[in-house]
Amino acid sequence: MGKQRHSNISIFIPHMGCPNMCSFCNQRTISNSSAPSPREVGAMLEKACEQLPEGRSEIAFFGGSFTAVDREYMTDLLEQAYPYIQSGRVRGIRCSTRPDCIDKDVLKVLKNYGVTAIELGAQSMDDEVLAANNRGHSVDDVLTASALIKEQGFELGLQMMTGLYRSSPEKDIDTAEKIADIHPDTVRIYPTVILKGTRLGELFESGEYVPYGFDIAAEICADMLEMFEQKNIRVIKLGLHASETVEEDMIGGFYHPAFREICEGILFRREIGKRTETGGLYTVRVSPNAVSKAAGQKKCNIKYFDQKGISIKICPDGTLKNREIIVKKDE
């Protein structure tokens, strides 16, 4: 039997706890979603746990700054989730929050209720970029909160964004390197999407904010994906989730429903390129689940090499894993 994957039971908590509005956040749209009551959360959890394998899933409180909401409301939600930890029906609770909303007291509360993983929205490790995008916290806040979370034995996740206002490809790579130096367990990389009704949208429409191109963003994110993997840091998300809200409100930026696959395709293209320096016909063997990634979105890698006089045929090989490849020149 193949290895079963776990799934998050995601509970969306609107941005009721956020102390300010970041440049990229469309709080008007988000505020249309009302916060679920503890009883509603309990019903959601019961229904979800009936449909998922026991002990393989995590409850995830996402969408806002979980530790910044009213403390009583936060603990009421955790009380709904805790029995599933005690019974072993879920393997942990995950939450996301701001770096400046973490201290020893709140970590003690989270630990008492069985929270196992905390994700921080770092977004950038450049104070100028953080200030320009009205994040309301500093790089030092990220470092301090990360150290506290690791010290208390939680799994640490860090979230970052690329292409923010006043950032650059060089600053984005520097942010990734500084995040890697913290040694989090997981990372999420979100290329900036510009939404209607945001400060970033206003700057974009006025011409003051000019994001770099989609292809540059994909190349940068491919670099980051490779770097984090080499340091054994799991990239659990690359690109925004596909949603009607994003597609309706987006006016610019870097969005594609298969953004991670595009980045992985770039890494395959680079690796194949190292081994096909002369023209001719090559057979490229990859893992069966990587055939489409190796070919690239809409077979762009095959077309890329064809333009260089290199014909590649991609074949599945069950002995290979992840991005392992075998390249052989056909006689």
C-alpha cells in the first residue's frame, strides 16, 4: 500500500485580530467572511474528522493572526479542537500569526491546548520593505518570535512573499537566505498578487509600484525552492491557493494556479540543460509523477530545447524519485 498523505482541516479565521492593514491585504473582501463561532468550529471539526484517516491530519487555524484575536475567543476555539488531540483523531494543531504577536505567555497557552506548529508571516527580512508595505513589525520581531517558538518545542513555519513594493529580486533572495538561516521546519512562498481595494493596488495603478515580470518571479522562486530543499527545509506551499476571490480581484502580480509546477519545471529545464550541451536526440527518464513537470507547462521545456536543436523524449522510470533524472543521448 502506498504512503497515505495527511490533510489539514482548515478553519478560516478572518483578520479580526490584525492590528493594521498591510499594503497587499484586501481586508474589505476578507471582512465579508464572518468569524465562526466556537460551536460552528466544533461542528466543522466533527464532520471533517469523520471523513479523514485517524491520526494523520492536522487542525489548522488560518486566515488571520490567531494569537492576536480576543484571548477568550482564541481559547474557546482551542477547546473545541483539543479533544481531537486527546483522542488521537488528529495529530496536531497548526496556527498562523504575526511575529509581533508571540510571547512566552501565549506560547504557554498554545502548548496547553495541544498546538504543535506555529507559522509566522515574516513576508520579508528587510526592514525597509516591511515598513513600505505597512507590516507593522520588524526583522528583529521575526528573529525573536522564531527563537521563542523553537525554544518551546513547536514546529516553526515561516511565510515569505516575493515581489513586494520596494523589494527587488536581490532582496527577495536575501530574505530567503535569512529565513533559511533561522532553520524553520517549513516555509511557504507567496509571490505577490495585487488585489483591487488595496494600497498596493493604488500604487500599481498610479505607476509608483512596478512589479518585475512573471518569468523573473518564477525563476527567483525556483532558486528559492532549490535552496530550501538543499537545506532540508520543506516548502509546503509555493504560490497562492486557487480561488475565485483572487481571480476576480487580481489586477496584477504573480498568480498562476500551477505556480509550483512552473517552478519545478524550471529546475528540470536547468538540470536537463546541464546534460544536453550538444544537439541531437536525448531520452530523459524521470519519476512517473514528474513527467509533466519535466516537459514544462504546455511542454515549454520541450519547445525550449527544440529551439536549440536538442530533441528530448521524456519517459517515466519507476526507479526514480522527486527530481532525479537520467539523460541518455540516443545514437
